[in-house]
Amino acid sequence: MRRALAVLLLAAGCSRDAAPPPGAAVYTPRDRSFSFHAPEDWRVLEDQGGTHRVTLFGPGGQAIAVHRHVEGDPRGYLLGAAMGSKRATPPEEGEISGRKTLTTTVERAMPGLHGGRAVSTVEKRVVVVDRGGFWVFTRTTGAGQPVDEAPFELVLRSFKAR
């Protein structure tokens, strides 16, 4: 179900999160299992089942998806997610806010919808290792399209699991 992000804002008095920067809002799902800052004009899709928690849709066809995995190996997940791709970078270790991360970028050909032409997408995946599993953040854009890293960085750096 799609909703404006503004509908999902926490009231300032109910949140322990730092105030979002101008043009951003605090996003928290109904189950309150996590929160992050996101551009306030992006659209939201929730409740898709499985590991999916939320996908944000922004300008220029950009999307940011958040998934939660409670089982499995984060490195194995990234390697599996790269199968069948045109190109993939090896997982690179890093850290965000004191949490271990693995990052990879995958380019893949996507079949055209409803007889349309096939397109290539670029997916930047960041796995954040957490107690009891890991979170996957995926930024998807069209191959060759301009990429604005700021929304993805905003989500990653402000993310808090509950």
C-alpha cells in the first residue's frame, strides 16, 4: 500500500530520534521495529511479505528497499544476490555508526514489462550486521542514470533498529 511519507511521521514528542535535516522526515513502520530519516517527498510501499520491510520511491526512478534477515550468512546473501547479474563487485567490508557492513554493486538486465524493452538496473546493496541477523539496504537506479547518493546515505546513517 502506497502512502505519503508524511502520514507515517512520528509525532516529535513520541520519538527519541534526532530531528531530521530540512526536507527529511522520520519514518517508522507500524510495528515500530526500526526508524530512519528519509526525504519527505518520497513515496512508501510496505507490507510486501517475507523479508521486505519497506521500499521508498524517489525522483528519477530511484528506489531504496529495506529487508530484514534473521538467518543466513551476510556475505553468502550478497554473493547469491549477484548471481545472474551482468556485473558485480566483490563484497567490501566497512562500518556505519559502529556496525559492520558489507557493500556490493550489481548491474543486471531486467526484462521489459508488458512487452516493453528490457532495461538495465544498478543495485547498490549494503548489509548491516545486527544482533540476531542482518539488514539489507538496496538502492536501485537505471543503468547510466544520474545517481543522488544523499537519500541512500541519509537512510543508512540514521537507521535505528528497535
